[in-house]
Amino acid sequence: MKKKIRMSAASVLLLSIALTTAACGGNNGNGNASGNASPSTNAAPESSAAASASESPGASAQAEPVEIVVWDKPSADAADKAFKEEAFAAFEAKYPNIKVIHVEQTKEKEREQFMTAVAGGEQPDLYKNPYPDMESYIAQGIAADITDLWNGFEGKDGYLPSSLNAATVDGKIYGVPNDMYVTGLLYNKQMFADAGLDPAASLKDWDSFGAAAQKMTDASKGTYGYAILGMDWADWFFEYYVWQAGGDLTEKQPDGTAKLTFTSDATIQALQYYKDLKFKYKATQKNVVQSLDDNQKDFYTGRAASMIAGSDWIGGLVAKGMDLNNIGFSALPVGPSGKAPSQVGGSYWILNPKSSPEKQQAAFTYATYITSKAYLESVLQYNKDNGMFPNLLSVRTDVDVTDFVDGLPAEVVSGVQSAAKDTHLEYFLKARLSPYIVKPIQQALLNENTDLKAVLQTAQDLAQKEVIDKYNEEVKKIKEIGILSKRESRCYSRGERTL
Amino acid sequence: MKRTRMAEKGQRSLTFTAYAVTILFTVFSLVPVLWMVSSAFKSDKDIDAYPPKWIPQIPQSIRVTLDYSGLGPMERADYEKDAMEATWFPWMKNIRENIGEVRITGIRDGKMIFQAFMASSSFRAGQPSIVPSTLFTDQLMDRKLPMIREKKLSKFTWYGDGGGDVSDRKGVAESELSSRFADFYGSSEIVQGKVATIEEKQAWIRLFDSFISVNKIAMNAAGPLGFTKYFINSAIVTLSSVAIQLLLGGIGRLYARSSDHEQKVAVLLDYVFFWRRL
Amino acid sequence: MTRITNIRWMPVLFLLPSVLCYLLFKYYPLLSMVRVSFFRYSIVNPPGKFIGLANYTEFLSSSTFWQAVSNTFVFFALYLGLTFWIPIVQALLLSDIRKANAFFRFMYQLPTIMPAVAGVLVWKWMYNPDYGLLNYWLQFFGLGPYMWLNDLNITKLAIVLPAVFAGNGISLLLYYSAIKSIPTEILEAAKVDGASPWRRMWTMLLPNIRFIIVIQFIAFMSGVLLAYDNIYVMTQGGPAGSTTVVSMLVVNTAFQQSRFGISGAMSLFMFFVIALLTVLQNKISAEKD
């Protein structure tokens, strides 16, 4: 009797342990939501026909089924959701042995989400990584080296050579170019007209812009002239003003080390202009630290007369109800240096270095498929058919966007194209230095009495100590190893040393 | 004997303070909740309005009558396409306004030939894919009509020759929204019907459309259960964590409470299998 | 003989599930973190290079870290001064309300039905200097428009303010039930002795719920020193780092700068600080008893 009770008690306990671990474990497995969407039956015939004529490398050689995870699932309210789902289905039809699991990524916090996945050993096989992060991810070994895959790929000449710049380090390639954009100034034509301003004259230089923005700021109507970016990405738009003043935030030295120029004249002038926009011209929103989304909202609701934007944002603003004929795009007003380069940015598909070679090959196939001429043209055609403003820049040499821009305001198109003529990559080591430079920018925007030189100096000293010194040391070490091994190999070849 | 309450010195002030402070705190703590509830019913424009609006405005029902008399021969499909264009395009142009529903009545030579209806919940759910921007072309609706039909976003009732007579009213209602719709019909060449009347009425029932549209969007994202799926997910997590804690806590506690080990086992089995009431 | 073996493994088995879960989800991450803090952790090739105490010396000499520590303790002081005593006062006064007592208890719980993040977002909107509700209402009292989250001096206060009004539901119930469980004989005796209602509240009710207050304080302390969610949603670390608390610095260092080793070291530092404070707290309250 005792034994029986003991046995049942033991089994009950085991059951409860099992339940516990099952429940505890079950709740942790929600990382990768498998979302291979069912294809929409109302397919636009052109897009699937076009998408099937792809230039991807012959994946039909792979007979083994392989599964890859790609973070490119469209959100539920995305304008091109139906199109994307058709495209996913078309890829599956063409490469039946490659199963793609599409996962949706968050907006504005995608970097943190990605790092969490990498730290947890669940880095996706393909991730769309923006330009500024490429440098640090390549250094950490998060982006796989795809030089061999790329060199063996027949379609590689279709890509713009400059589009590979940000993904190439020491001659090795770490990403497949996905898209490019340039930044410029987006403005509300109606608001300029209401204030009696001529955009061409007002957007000429810093002084004329400040005065114009001030004129369009009317507290009684709740409008203001320029939506300034002061949240924790403030350096993204601030760097343009430093360029307009003739300098940059950092300089890459010929030997590969970095030099900080936070306290250079150009930076101080740019920060002074930021301060003036807020306190002298009083032309910005009061809530300078509001999110980028809020800035865009102010623009498309007609509160803000202008803001800096990427050339690929126009579609999104129009989708929120803004009239396309009311939007103007121009290069930024020139600064003291007489120049106003646009920032070129974009993203790459980076592969997971820890995936098996089969998965990497499959991921590479997918990445080159969705950046192929046929696919990109089908995207442009879809945008045209649906009245969505396309991205006017392309990473391919064989895709001419101007074929697809009928019915779009010619001046917006020409504005973007002229902005694309003088471009500049973001400042060197941006990903590591961002928090350090954002602080003085915010201090300048929030406190009228900020001593600009002092706060910039403090930021520079801190960044020098915590980031640059270490980075330069690493660079020198790598170089020494490089020189040493070169010396050794010379000795070996001269026969002075034996293996 | 009648019980008298001894009036204590300081009792009045204490009670008064108690009520005042409590009421103050409850009212202030409810401001965010009330704002959240009131915003759930407002249109986009009203949410951002300054001075802040607390009371949501009643959504408007816009009733348009389009006259096709004198135009060339048209099929049912042509009328349907025209009705959809007349509904979706001006609505997209006024996406932030407080439109609750749009009804289009098509008439020809004094007889009603069709009626079309769309509620704002359908518009919100379908807008990103049907009218992603304000660039309208004639071919756009050709492509989108099958999607509208499949998802049943708009209702189209065809009367053909059997429609009833309609009165000969003309005129556009005097509100801003109606005149915007009239401007769109007048300036656009896409909609073939000519505007006979535009009326605007209040549509109370459309106040709740924002909730319905959330569910429709959730159905696109999470499957046929829609929003309920998210609730079910939460319920599963909550209930299982409660159950685990009860189980684990209960096992330990009951063991500690009973004194000899046979009794402990019996108590445990009772607990797990509910043989006897605890 | 059999009895001895029975008694020994039975309690172990009974406690095994909860102990296992606890070890797995609380202690294992803690010990991993200790280990990680001695490496320059590489997420691609864990654990990376062993660097001993270099992480510790680095953050202890970093002014960013000490500013975050100072922010954390300023928040602690603000929360303590503005929000800790409020449920106590609310409960004390509630115990004196006879009519509609249950109604008011319900109303106090109502804000907790709102999702915390939604509440913070509504407050963020209310703080907008251009079209927010607070400035709009304050202008009727002649109080100037404040910049709230845009003013380096009042940002911290702006973050603490929502907690003054909402989020007290559970604490209120705890204090209220503690007050109600005070035996009425003592209160009646005090009444007969001639103590006025105010005096009764001070000398009778408050001391008797001291035990609950101490318990709540311990939970409050660790909750506030590690607070992250509402600060993150409200200001993401605040303009010019003025609301970056240590927990936020830890997350940023780990996920934005990919420096997991040093963020583990910082977490361990916080762990020791809070442990120390808790031990001190226990000692003080034990002495009083």
C-alpha cells in the first residue's frame, strides 16, 4: 500500500516537472514567426511573368531542400503587401527546393531586434542592413564574406559599381546591394505660396532658408517652417550641415585610423546654425526631440513646411493622404562652403556567416533574385500601376527608372536626380560614435545658453577615450600583423627561414 | 433609545478631506483613460486638433447621386467600376476627415439603376492595397475591382431597368466635406456620372467602425480569428503561468502543512485529483 | 531504516519543480552574466577574449556610467518623494469614507486596466509643448507653457508625474486591507480615551501598517532602481542623456554597441548595489523591532 502511494506520488511529481518545463520552454519559442503567406489569387499578370525571368545563379543544381529565414515580411498594412506575397510565391515556384521563411521586423528598433537575434544564435540567413551599420557589423564578423559567391555570380555586372562601396572592405565583399536613396529637402508648396515665398529663392542658402522658415512659422495656425530632427538619430541630419559648412564629423586617415573633428570650425558653425534655427529664427517645432514619425506626421498634416527626407519617403507621405502635386524636393540649402552634398544611403542584404554553405548559397540566390533586373522592374511597374511614387534611384545599371515615371510631377523627379549628382557617404564610424555626438546636438537645441565649443569638446574627449583610441589601436595591431606576415613571407621566399 | 452619533472634534474635517482627496485623485488618474476611450472614436483630424477635442464628432454619411443620362451605353460592370471610383478616390483624397460611410446612387433617365455602399471600417482595412496614394488613373480601378469584390469591401446593388423612380432634386449640401467631394467629381475625368445631389447626414452607427476596422486589419495579419487571436494568446500565457504557480506553490505548501508522510502523500493526491474537498 | 530514506527524498522531490525553474531562469542567467563580464564578448564567436577586470575598470572610470548612476538615484529620490507615500495616504483616507467606499475602491483600480505603454504614450502626447493637453489646461491658470520633455531640468519630473496619479491600484489595496485588519478594539479604546480622528490616524493606523510599508518599500526600491519600460517609451534615454538610467545604459551598450561584456559588468554592479541596500534596509527595520 505504502509503495503504491509512493509510486503514484512520484509519478505525479514527474508529471508536474514535465508540465513545468514544457510550459516554460513553450513560451520561449516565439522568436521566428513562420509567415509564409498564401499567394493572392488576383495576381497582376505582368508582375508574375516578369518576376519569373530572373537572372539568379542556377539554383536548380541544388536538389536538396533547404530552408532559409529572411526578415522581409511586409507588415499587415503595407501598401505593397499583395505584391510582395505574389513575389514570394513566384520565387517558390521557380526554386522549389528553397523554402523561405519570411519574418517581419520592427520599425525604428530593428537594430536591437537584430542584435538580440544574433546574440541568441538566431541570426537570419538574410537581413537588410543599412549602410552605416555595415562597417561595424563587418568588423564584428556578423556579415558573411560573400566575395567568392559574388565573383562566381554571372549577373554581378548589372549592379552599379558605386553601390558596392559601403559593403567592400579590403577588397572583400560583404553584402548584396538592395536599394539606394539620396536625401534632400522636402517642402510643402502650398505653404510656401501662402507665405508669398518663392522656393527657389528661399532654399538658396542658410540665411535665406532661416528667414523663409521663420516667415512660415505661425503659432496661431499651429504651423512652423522646418521639422528638425533632435531625437537620438539627430546626427543623421546634422552631418549634412557640417558638410555644408565644409567639413565632416570624423576623418579617415590614410593609414586607416580615425580622427575626430567635433570641434572643427565647420562643426561649430553647423551647430550654431541648428541653434539659430531653434532660437533665433524660431522656425522649428517646440518638441525638438519628437520621433521621426512625428516629424513626418507634422509634414503630411500640413503643420511643418519642410523637412529633410530620403528620396524613397515620398511614396509613404503620399499614402497618408498628402497631395503629390503639393510636394517639392530640392537639394539642401548651401552652407558657408557653397556646397550642399546629399547623403547617399541604402541597404545591403547580409548573409549569416554561421549558416551552412547550402543555406548561404540559397540565401544568395534569393538576394540576387529580389535585386534582379526583372524583379526591380516589376516593382517599378507595380508602383506605377498603383500610383505609388517609386524610389528614383536604382542599384542596377540596367534599370532606367525614368521609364516608369509617367504621371509624376517632373520637378520632383528632376529634383531627386539633381540631388543625386553630388553625394557623400555618412561620416566614418557613425555607428560607434552616434550617441556621443547626439548629446551636444540635443544640448544645443534645448538650452539657449549652451556653450557650443565646450559641449563639443566634452563629447569629443569622451568619444576619443571610449571609442577612437581603442579603434585606432585595433587598426594598428591588424596592420602590424599584416606587415609582420608580409615580412615573414618575404623571408620564406628568400630562403632565409625554413618552415 | 435613539442612538446618537457623537460628533467628534475633527471628524468633519477628516471626512471632508477624505472625500476631496479621493475624488481628486480618481478624476486625475482617469484623464488618460478617458482620452484613450474618446480617441478611439475620433477621426485622424480630430485626434491632432488643437485645442484638444474631447467629444468625438459623429461620422458623416455622404450620399451622392450620380446621373448617367445622356452618356453612351454602359454595362453593369462599367457602372460598378464608376461607382467604386466615385467612392474610393474622393475618400482617399479626404482620408483624414470624419467620413463614416459613402453611398452612391446611380440614376439614368429618372430611374435608379444601382446603389453602392461602403463603410469606413472597410475603407480603412482596404485602403493600403486599393488606393495606396492619391495618384488616380482609369486603369487603377480595373486592377483593384477584383480585390474589392473578393474581400467584399464595397456593396454594389444592381437594379438595371427595374429600378424605382427618383425625384428630380439637385444640389450639393452646404458642408465643407460635400463641396470637396463635388470638387473632386467636377475636376476629375475618371468618374463618368454627373453629380446630381450630394447629401450629408449623421451616421451614428459608424462611430464604432474604428473597432471593426482594427479587427479587419488583424484578420489580415493574424488569420480568421482576427483580434480574438491576440486575446487568446494572452489568455494562454496568463492562465498557464497562473496554473504553474498554483501547482508549484501548492505542492510545497501542502507538504509543509501535513505532519506525517502518508498523510502528506494523500493530501497531495487529493490536491491533484480532487478526490476529497480540501 | 526505510523511514529515514523516505523522509529524505520526499521533500526534495516536492520542491524539485520550483527549484529547477528558479535555478534555470534566475540563477543560470545571473551566473552567465558574471562569466560574460570577464570577457570582451563576441557574439559571433562566444565567449571572445578573456580580459579579466578590464570591463570593470572601464565602466567605473567612464563618466557616462556615473551620470547614469546619478540619474538612477535622482529618479529614486523623486519616486520616493512623490509617489511612495501616495497609496498610503489614499488608503488611510479611504478607510474613513463610509458612503460609496466600494465605488471609490473600484475607481482607484480603473487606471490599471489601461496597458502601461498606452498610458505612457498618452502622457507623452499630453506633454507636447505645441498641442498637448497639459499646457492647454495650465494656460487657464496662468501657468506658462512648459517644455516638459524638452526641458533638461524637468524631464525627470515629467517621467515621474504619471506615476503620481496612476499605477497605485495594487499598493492601495494592500494598505487598505492592512488597515482594515487592525483590530477595532484598539481603535475604540483610543476613541474612548479622547483621541481625535486625525490623531487616531497618525498614532494608531499608521504604525500598525508599518510592516506592510516595509515590505512594499523593498519591492519599490528594486523596482525603481531597475525601472526601464516607462523611461524608454517616454524619452528613450532622454535628451542629452538626462534620463538615461543604468538599466537603459546596460541595454544600449549591449544592443546598440554590441559590447555585451561591459554591459554584464554594469548589471552585476547594480545587482550588488541593490543587494547592499536591501541588506541595510533589513538591518534597520530589524533593529527597530
